[in-house]
Amino acid sequence: MQVALVTVGDELLAGDTVNTNASWLAARLAERGVSVRRVLVVPDERAAIAEQVRAYSDAYDAVVVTGGLGGTPDDVTMAAVAQAFDRELAVDDLALADVEETLAAIAGDYPDLDVDAEAEATIPAGSRPLLNRGGLAPGCVIENVYVLPGIPAEMKTMFEGIEDEFEGASVSEYLYTEKPEANLVEALTDAGAQFDVTVGCYPDREAGHNRLKVTGDDPEQVDAAAAWLADAVDADPDPPAETE
């Protein structure tokens, strides 16, 4: 399964907010064998969001969109996703009931809260609502696009409710070596040529070693490539012990 991640927000592009949603989602999807093929940040602009969502929906098995849900002027994601699929926006009855229930539950703590419940519960017509158990604004699923909140805690809670819908065959093994990266080029190239895998090298200057990652859809090929590489560059599946 190949997935694209689209994170929405001017604050991400300005560096005001660190894009932890993308890294968290990529890691969780990788744990499920899913291959994340694109991670994109787009501004709070309806046309830009719609264009990328439509393109990625055609190109990948699924698209996960985070951010831009709610009632402020910069929350345009739902309208953009509706535009991407030529849908109208509509109040969803299930989402509305959940929003009203949440508002009633917090009324005592926020007596002056002024929220348009119907606006909050508006999603693309015909989409499947994703109730927000950690907040207020719902997400949705429309065709192969999953729309989640941008607030990390809400995003994580909502994703955990749908993560079983993401399954893939990709597996990875890691190796560690203290050999300089330049001395690994030939072996890494040969491993990629001999086996049906991809091989990456990720230096860790502070730890003083290189982390090698072998990835593929065939566990036997990954095992064989990792074993061959371990012998070729004197690498180990455990990181070298730190020395003082």
C-alpha cells in the first residue's frame, strides 16, 4: 500500500509550528507495512489543497490530510477536499450529534463558548464522518482520502480509530556500522543490485556510527540482503555501545 501525506497550514510553511504530524504518521504507517511515498506541506489555500489532494488521490492508494479543520477563516480544508471531488458541503447528522454532545459536556467549563455546531459538522456530501473523540471538529473519509485534524493529540486519536484500514507488505531491517559512509558505497550499491530491496545509509555524527536500512516487500529478500550486507561491511543489527 502506497500513501501520500498532505499537511495543511501556513504556520508549517513559516516555521512557526514543527510538522510533527507528518513524522508521527509516517512512522505509524511504516509500522503497518505501508510505504509513504510523498509528504507535502501546503498553505491554507483552497485551490492549492484541492489540486494536490486530487492529484495524490489518483496516484496513490490513500491520502492522509491533516490540518485546517474548524471554524476560523484559515480552516479551508473541508471545502478544498469537497472541491477536489466536485462535492457540495453538507451538515452530517452523525457528526452534528457528536459536536452537540461535546459542546453540552464542556458547557460548564466554557459558559461563553460561541460555536456554530452545524458549521463544525459540515463535511463533503456523501463522505464518511470521523468523530473527534479528542476535540470538536470531525474528520471524514471521501473515496481514498482521509481528512484528520491538525492538532496533534486530536489527529493521533482519530488515526488510531482508522489505522486498521492501512495495511502493507513493506518490511525493514536495520544494521549499524562504524565504517565511514564513503567506504560503504560499493557494498550498498551491490546489495541493491543483487536483491529486490532498497538500501539507505543514515549517518549519526553524535553516536559515531552509520545506520543502514534495508527495505522491501519480500521478507526473505530483506533477510538475505541484510545478512549479505552485514558480512560485507562488518555491520551489526545492534548499535555500537557508546563509549565515554
